Amino acid sequence: MFFNFSFYDSSREEMKWRQWADDWLVHLISPNVYRTTGEALASFDYIVREGKFGTFEGFFAKYVGATAMFVISKQLKKRHNLQNDVRQDLYKAVNDWVAAIGKKRKFMGGDQPNLADLAVFGVLRVMEGLQAFDDMLANTKVKAWYRRMERATLNHEGRSPTASQQ
């Protein structure tokens, strides 16, 4: 019987980066989104606007929520041993991801996204519309991959998990 080692290697790589997205990347989001009081308020302004809160509920959610998340983000920064400038941790993580994909592949999955691509994209996408997202695109090498992922998800592209086994 024939064993496809390239599938085994790509599956290990995919699992490694999916785990990385869950264990590291996701923990960089809150400290970056709620980094300053201004960013926390902007984030909750977006949440309140999109959530269609009433006047009182929106005011309460925005100011109490932003204050709480600003404080919590500082605790998360300590818990995860992030730098004083948490943006630097985000930039490094995103650039590490892009470097792992390399110049010869469009996605971690090759020509089409795999589950690791989707995991990282999903984590980063929650920042869209916020200053942290704009800063990330401006200060890292992730923009081209991110735009390809936007198109791929809109077009429902992706590598079939069983396609590599054949």
C-alpha cells in the first residue's frame, strides 16, 4: 500500500497553524482592539451601531463595555506576556504566518485555502473596521494573503480535506 507523505506533512503543518491560531493569535486580538480608551470606545461604537441598540442600552453598552474591555485587555496583556506595545506582538505573529506560507504558495493550503488559512482569517477578520486592523494591514506583509482569502471565502473556494489523500 502506498502512503502519501506529502499529505501527512501538509496535514501536520495545517494542524500546527490551526493550533497556533487558537493558542496564540486569538489572544492578541483583545489587547490590540481595546489597547487605548479611544480604540475601546470606537470598537464599542461599532458594536452598538451594528447591534442596533436603543439609546439608553447603546450608551450603557458603549461606555461600560468599553471601560470593562479596556481594563480586561490590560490583564490579558499581562497574562500572555505581551510587549508594552501590543501591536508589535500582532505584527510579529502575522508576519510569522506570512513567512510560513512562503513566496511560492498563495495560501497555507497551496493554491487553495486549507483549514489553517480559514482559522487565521477568521481570527483576523474580527478586527475589520477597527484601527488595529488598519494598522496591521499597513505594518505587516499580510495584506495580499488577506485579500486573497476574502475572495476565496466569497467564492466558496477551498481545498477538499479528502482531495489530498487520493
